[in-house]
Amino acid sequence: MANDDALKQGFWSMGQLDRQGAESLLRRARHFASGPRRLDLLDGVEIAALFFETSTRTRVSFEVAATRLGAAVINFDSKSSSLAKGESLQDTVETIASFGVDGMVVRSSAAGAPELISRWTGLKVVNAGDGAHQHPSQALLDLFTLSERLGSLDALSGLKVGIVGDIAHSRVARSLMDGLDLFGAETTLVAPATLMPPRGFAPYVRATSDFDGCLGDLDVVYLLRLQQERIGQGLIPSFGEYVARYSLTRERHRRLRPEVVIMHPGPVYPGMEVDSAVIAAESSLVRSQTRNGVYVRMAILEKVFGAGVME
Amino acid sequence: MANDDALKQGFWSMGQLDRQGAESLLRRARHFASGPRRLDLLDGVEIAALFFETSTRTRVSFEVAATRLGAAVINFDSKSSSLAKGESLQDTVETIASFGVDGMVVRSSAAGAPELISRWTGLKVVNAGDGAHQHPSQALLDLFTLSERLGSLDALSGLKVGIVGDIAHSRVARSLMDGLDLFGAETTLVAPATLMPPRGFAPYVRATSDFDGCLGDLDVVYLLRLQQERIGQGLIPSFGEYVARYSLTRERHRRLRPEVVIMHPGPVYPGMEVDSAVIAAESSLVRSQTRNGVYVRMAILEKVFGAGVME
Amino acid sequence: MANDDALKQGFWSMGQLDRQGAESLLRRARHFASGPRRLDLLDGVEIAALFFETSTRTRVSFEVAATRLGAAVINFDSKSSSLAKGESLQDTVETIASFGVDGMVVRSSAAGAPELISRWTGLKVVNAGDGAHQHPSQALLDLFTLSERLGSLDALSGLKVGIVGDIAHSRVARSLMDGLDLFGAETTLVAPATLMPPRGFAPYVRATSDFDGCLGDLDVVYLLRLQQERIGQGLIPSFGEYVARYSLTRERHRRLRPEVVIMHPGPVYPGMEVDSAVIAAESSLVRSQTRNGVYVRMAILEKVFGAGVME
């Protein structure tokens, strides 16, 4: 697959990228990080932002990225919108397509929605998170942030990354393990059995429920957000129990090697997945992740919408 | 009335337009449909969007239109706004006028509000729907869509249009029958007696409660949205009863001549006013209506705000 | 303190300005009031608008001002935002800072928040109202409006201004009395004892609970908004009682000298702090206050963000 064509209908999944394609996007993001803030690369492009699930970081990040490239963003408040009431997803997105936009950035609880929407409407669609499926812009910003800290993308080779928490429901985990594999990093999934997907993952991924047992082996601890409803669903016995075994407490943090870095996609609820002192420590890359999100999304939007835009 | 002056204080009602005035707007919309997307015709113009009733189609359509012309849109979330609480409509709009905007696009449940607001504030006001009174930009986009399908505006002459549904509460119906009359089309209003206005309409309009009886005569079936509260208000006995007599079911659709087109202002609730297969059929112009809304509103905004803008 | 440095980290309090600094801002606002609407003085600047309390006037006013200067505004709907749930204020603002904005306009119920946020993030912060502490842009627009009416800023010297109402909870009163003192005006605070701050104010301010007794001495009556919850809090016995002693009724209005002007920061609840006929009278400057807010905020944003913006 020629990489230049890979994203021509949109960017739904890390599976659309080979190493060369990912490298090209990350190189471009590096360029945007150091370049001027206002560009006219997407002048005249209109992008609809369709967030069916609440989001602040991802939504603002995409909006700032589009605006810096000169594109116009049309926001749909999906919850209060009349489009969302009594209409099917297909009706809703076809109506929005009728306004004549060039494409959409979509967050949805339905796995596969972005690709489906692209097929329905013929428009370019960028995935801002779909159900428990994929969140590819998050994976790219995580790779960017790691390579920035390590000095190069090549340094990712052989890196040992532990992704800790609610793996079963995490689109972030799915996209990130794909991305890490492209660059030769080794992923270990860490979760209680109830939050681990029932079927095994790709052969290049290890899985364990023993966080303490693998602490000493990790170069990166990537913590996932834990949603409160998991208790009501009977998936974890209690928060106390979860914290005791899977939270990155100060005590566990001390047992990590000094050069180990901490990541989290946000929003962090301090005291749950990670201690607030740990998330504020110098080893935490959380703020860098947020900052780099803008640059990476500029690269994604440029790639998807920058060529063949029709006036 | 010289047509160039007709909209100089705003566009509240189809009654402000003669045939020449409507033609001029539709010709301009045609130009925008085929022209470049970014124009600077309204550069420096500031328009407040004041939607006291929920809207997605109309609101987004006006916003996209204004943005493409280079105008700035200032949104007021009228429901949560402190302006709306405890202040009279007059206080609210006078405050907004004080910000120094050039004019407003207003949707309100109060019939006559746009003209009143224009008088209070001295600003140009475009009606985006006022109570059961008028929705003139909708009528113009409907005329545009019909003429696009038929090949010319002249082809509207003698066209038989059935407007079906809740006529009594419909600003869409009022504006559309005015617009159709300008071009010599013949309107038949189709509704149960309880959803037909108590007083007669203009002499050029026919009214019937027998949808099946007039099916064979129609060139256009224009379906109105039916709101659920009509049952609670005792205006229709049940949804089933309504569907049985006034919905454009597949069975009724088959009895239309093949060239008959289906229109609906949206949002469509499939299964109620019209069967979902019918609304998706090639004879349905619903998506074209949404798309053309942007072009027609560009023409309206240019006409209203394009001349005599004061800096 | 060299005035040009006074606002370099933001504008939190009237205390940052000496008379020369305030004059310079007001002169610049006068320039914006008569100049062209679109300027590129802040091209490329990105400002986050963070309103943790509901606002329409102030928020829109800042947004219009920023847009006219060419800056981009990034809105955070603080109430529904995931940033606001379960995150501390510091987490929230540091995340927003991570997006790479140049600064923030902040409204918060926490006194001192703007200065604190500036220290946390290193960003320039403009105060759009913090608790019962300060609302400096309101004070400047009030001074602007008064000087416009009187013909000059020098005419403020010796002017007798009565600020009437809920002084204890009013950031508007605190900022305004500071601003009036810079220009030699004399402030009298008028409130029942329960709505007067327990500790005395600066020596240049008089306080009384006898509105009727000082009516004849005033050149300006500045009415504050009274919030309904003050009754539930036991601070005023009833609305009727308040109106009887502190509302600017028609009867009291007639006892003012003809040249006395009426001001109110809005939103006005007619019949409470002031009679609706009085607020609509020619002596009322309420609409001018709203209009001038845009010009004054242009001057503030230009001063804070116009120099040393880094790309």
C-alpha cells in the first residue's frame, strides 16, 4: 500500500499506517512544533467536529490544530442537537455532509463509526475515538512525546512499555500497542483478569495481572483512566482494591528506575490510577502529551485534508 | 416598492418579495452554488445569531453561509444565557445591539419578533423562523431546490404542490405557499380539520383533508414535520391514525406518478410523516434542500448586509 | 512602577494601575471607538476564554474585542467540560496552558484566581471577575462611559458617585471605587448594614445606609445587581423592604437633579434595583456601558497581549 494513499479517505485506525507512514506524520508534527503558529495550508477547508461523547482535550486539540492550519471548524453540539434526537446516525451524518463540508472529526461510542461514516457520506473522516476500538491520534501523540523525551524514534526500539488499567474498554490501549509495535517497542498489558479482553491480543503483546511483579522491568508506565461505572458493573471489587494492586502510588513510583517515564491520556483523577504527587513529578509526561496533541493533529489534518481539496 | 429597498431593514417575511426580488436572490444563490467557497463580500460584518428555539439545520446553515462570505458570527446560547433569564425580549436584544453588531439572525417562538426587533434596535434582522408565522429562507431554498430539479424557475408555473401535515402550526407552509404563488405554482394544503387553520388562506390556495383523493394530481409532495405534542393537545387521535391517513407510506408513494418529487424541511422522523424508504428514494429532495440552504442564505445575507454596512 | 510593565503578566486588579496607566488605556479605547472595526494588532494570538461562572455581557464583550483585534478565542464551556469534573482548578488551567495558548480571560467565583492562575501557568491572565474581589474591565468601561458623558476624564474630579446595593458581595464596587479615586471622584457606598462589608474601606470612601438622605448630593447613581439568594441568606428581610429603601424608584428618580446619570453593570432586573422607566430614561447610561465594554476590552487585550507575543 502506497503510504500517500493510506489516509486519503480518512484516518480511522493505526492499522492504516506502516512505519514509514507514521514516521512521516511525526516528522511533520515536529516541524509544526517549531514553526510559526499561523499557516494557510488548509485555507478554505471546512471541517465538521462531531463529538457524540464528551471531550475537552481531544476536541480543543483538534480545533486549535485546524484553526492554526487555516481551516474552518463547524461545531455540532451532539447532545442537544436536534440531529441527535430520533434520527439515526446515518441520517445525522448525511445531513451534516449536505452542508458541503470537506470532512469530519468524529468521536463516537460506536466502534467502527468513523470508517462507516466515511463510506456513507463519501467524506474524509478523522477518528477522535470510537468506542473501545481505536484512538489513533492519541497513539501518535504518545509516540511523539516518547520520541521527544528519548531523543529519537529509533530509541523506541526495544523499549518496554507497561499499559496499566482498564485494557478491555480502552481504545487508547489498542491504538498505542499498534503504534509501539511499528517502532519495535515491547508492550506489556497490566490489568486484573476482569479488565483484560477475553481474547488474546496480537502475538507481540504480553499480558499480566501482576503489576508489582513487572515494575522493575518497565521503561514506560502508561496509565489508563478508570471509569467509576466499572464497580457497578462488578468488574472491580472496590476502588480501594484497585488502588492497592494497580494504582501507581508513591510507594510503587519509588521502586521504578529513575529514568522511567509516566504517561496518561487524561483526564487524570489523582488518587485513583496514579498518586497526585507522581503525576506532578518530573518523570510525568502528561503535560507534554497535551501540548504535543496539537502538533500531531495538525500533521494528521494536513495529511488527510491537505491534498485534493475541492473548492 | 423598489425591490432593492425591500430588504434593507431585514428579511422577515416572503411578503417583502415580489417575483423579481425572489428571482434575483435565487439567481445569486445559483452563482454561490457554483462559485468559490471563500468570499470577502461581508468582510468586517458582525452578525449575532439569536436562536431562542432549538435548531441545527437552520442555525448551521446560516453560520456556514455567513462564514463563507467573510462575516463574523457571534453566537448567543439563548437558553443558558443570563440575557434570557428575567429580562424581557426587548432588553435582551437591545443589549446585544449595544455590542455594536451589524444585525441579527433570529429564531423565536413569537410571531412577528424579527420585525419588532428590527424596529426596537434599528438593526437589520433576518428571520430564521418566528412562531407559526414565517420562515422565508426555508421557502426560498425550497424554490431553489425545485427549480434546480425542474431546470428553471419558469417550470414552476402551473406546478401542483401538496403541502401535507400540520398546516395550522407551520411557518414553513405559510412562507412556501407565498413563494409558490409568486411563480405561478398551485398549492393544495392537505391536513385533518384540526390541523388546518380555522380561517381560510389566500384565494390562490386550495385545502382538503383527503390526501388519498388528491395523490394522483400532485407534482410535488411537501411533507411537514409533526410534533408529538399534537396528540397530548387532542389535535390528532393517535399516531397510528395520522399515519393511516396522512403519512407518505410506501403504498401511497407507489401511487404517485414517477416524476413526482418528495420534499421535507427536516428533521424527518421516519415512519411518521413519511416512510424511511420513501425519504431515501431518488425522488426525495431532502438532502438537496439542506445543501441548497447554504447557498440561498448566502444570497439573503449578501442582500441584507452587503450594502450600506457602516464601519 | 513603570506603567508599561504593570500589566505584562495580566490584568487582575485596578490596583495595578496608576492614573497615567488608566488614562492610557481609556485613550486607546477612545481610539478604538472611532476607528475601523477590523484590526490585525493581535494576529496570531490565541486566548482561552475560561468562564467558570455564567456570563453573557462580559464574555461576549471580550470575544468581540479579541476578534476585532485579530486574535483567536478558544472557548471552554467550563460547566460541561470534563476539565471541570474531578480536576482541581490548577489541573484544569495547566491543561489549557498545555494547548499552547498565549493567555486566558478568566471569570471565577474564587477571589484571587486570575493572579494565581498566571503564577501557576506563567501565562498572561485577564480578570473577567473573581469572586467578590475585582472586576477591573468593568471599572474601566464605567470610567470611559462617565468621561464620555461628561466630556473629559478631568471632569471626574470632585464628582459625587453613589454606589448603591449589595456592596459586600460586589467585585464591581471594589474595582469602581479604586478607579474613581484615581481621577479624584468621591464615592459614597449606600447599603443596608447587612450588605456593607464588615471592615471599613479605604479612607477616601464614605458609607451610609440612608439612600434618601444622600440623594440630593449625588452626581451619579450606580446601582448594583441584587441576587435573590440574599433573602434566603437572611441578609435582607424581603424584596419589598429592599425596594422601599434602596431601589431607584420613579419617585426617587424625580428627586435627583436633572443632570444626574444612572448606571448599572447589568443584567438589570427591572423593578428590583431600579424602576424599568428609570432605566429606560435618557439619564441612564446602561446601553452605553455595554457598548463601551468592547472598546475598553480591546484596549486591555492590546495592552496585555500586544507586546512580546512569542510565535
